[in-house]
Amino acid sequence: QVQLVESGGGVVQAGGSLRLSCAPSGRTFSGNAMAWFRQAPGKEREFVAAISRSGGSTLYADSVKGRFTISRDNSKNTVFLQMNSLKPEDTAVYYCAATSGYYGSFYFPKREIYDYWGQGTQVTVSS
């Protein structure tokens, strides 16, 4: 059983930065596309960013473009989300996801392509 484990969440003031990490635990796993989603209280889970296996293709939600950067280290099957210039509206539980399938970037925002999910890490941005 593969589980994804997120870390790096916390409380930060507006304008600050956080770096989230996500790595698999359990059996050996080589994910293809990996992504970050987030869910604020009372809202649906939404796409934040995704990256292809090679790292050559990335996609961002408009709300985070220019502030967040997704990257990955395939030697460790780890994906990162560097979050800069954080805003109170970025407050949410952030979830890591990975797919074992092969999808073009058009599909990255679609939750249904992801086979594996983490338990989430809380990010709180105070004003």
C-alpha cells in the first residue's frame, strides 16, 4: 500500500513563505504526474499545481501563478511546493496527489486521474 506523506505546513504571516514536501511511504512507488490540491473550510478541494514525471511540464492555478513553484526530486520520489508571498486566502489543508497513469497536462487539474492521496497538511496565513 502506497501512502503519500506531506510535511512543511504551519502558521505564517501574510507575505511570508512556506515549503511543503510530499514523499511516499510503504512500497516502492514511481509516480508519474504529481500534484498539490487544497481545501479551505466550507469549500471544495481545488487544484493548486502539478508537475510531470520529468519535471518538464508544470501547471498552476491562476490564483497561485507567480507565487508558488512546484518541483520534484525523482531520486527520492519527492515533490515540493514552494509558496511565497502568502495571502490569508491561501489558508487551507494542502493535499499531495500522484498518478500511476500517463496524462497530458490538460488533465492535471482533474482529481479523478490521481490514484494516491496524502492526509493533508494545514497551512494557515494570518493577516
